[in-house]
Amino acid sequence: MIAEQLQQNKTGLRERNKQDKLHRIKSAARELFIEKGFDQATVRQISTRAGVAFGTVFRYASNKRDLLFLIYNDELDELSDTAFLNIDPSLSFLDQLISIFRKFYQFFAERPELARDVLREMNFYEEGSQANRFKDGIRRIEIQMEDFVGENRAQNRISTDADKRIIALLLFGVYRTEVRRWLSRSELDVDKGMERLRPYLEVVIAGLGPGKNAL
């Protein structure tokens, strides 16, 4: 019994140490990416500031790009959950979409330097535990958007019989394109970002009204 308790204590201590190192690595990476920029910051600088051995960093991330995703993964998971919660049911389908995407814009506006790096590096995926988890997070948002579309169709806010997954990916694609344009600006105004996003979503929702030879 005593030996078992000692083993449990050791296991608990190892886990606490592991979580402490993870926290320090994430904090150091976040600080250095903001201070120096993603391209200029190095893994060695991050390990030094975190107070861990150089090799320890690679227990949590495969490379520097993976470290960038490591910072964002937990926050992205939390954001995707809150973005689809407490949506005002009295709003139109369009305004509900705006309320969802506004939360993402607000999140990116808090640390625009990191947001720009994340969106840029998404185009150059390498295999890595954190990069794969980040991609899983994006897929999770797409599924949440698909569920959101299905719920609104059930409530007759939209009537198309098109595949809800296609609709969800189209709406999410419009957002991803426009948020990149918004992040390229020197000053990030969330309200103006919403004003620019709205007409694109309106076109998708209204449809193109295909004429005789459109299809």
C-alpha cells in the first residue's frame, strides 16, 4: 500500500513538472514570437527563456512551426466552443453568422502579429503533433458550422436543399478569405471588418439567381 502510494505521488509530481514545463515553453514562445517575430525567434532562444533544455522543447512540438500551433491550439478549441454558444435566436441567419465570426475577429485582434503568422504558416503544413492538432481544430469548426447550418435550415431560416456541409465550407471559406485581407491591414478595426465581411455573406445567402444559361 505504501509503495503504491509513493508511486502515485511520483507519477503526480512528474505530471505536474511536465505541465509546468509546457506552460513555460508556451509562454516563452508567445513572448518571443511577439517581440522578435516568428521568423527571427529561434527554438534555442525559446528554450533558454523557458528555462528548459533545448531538446525538451521537442517533446511538445516537432519544430518552430509546431510551437506556433502549440500556442494557439488550446485557445482555438475554447474559442470555437464559445463562438457557437449563446447565439441570439431572434437574429437572422446572416446576423447570427456575423456574431459568430465577430468572436474570431476579436480573438485575432488581441495579438495580430501571432494571428498573421498562424494564418501564413497554415499554408506550409509539415507533419507534427501540434500542426495535426491544429488541423483537427479547423475541422472541428467546420463541423460546428455544418451543425449551425442544419439547425437554421430546420428552423426555416434557409430553405436550400444543398448539402449542408458544402454550405458550411462555403461560408467558412468566405470568412477565411476575408479575415486574411483584414489582418493584412495596419490597423485592425473589428467593426469595419464585419462591415467588409457582411456583403460577401449576403451574396452567398441570397444566391446568384441563376439565369437561363447559368448552369
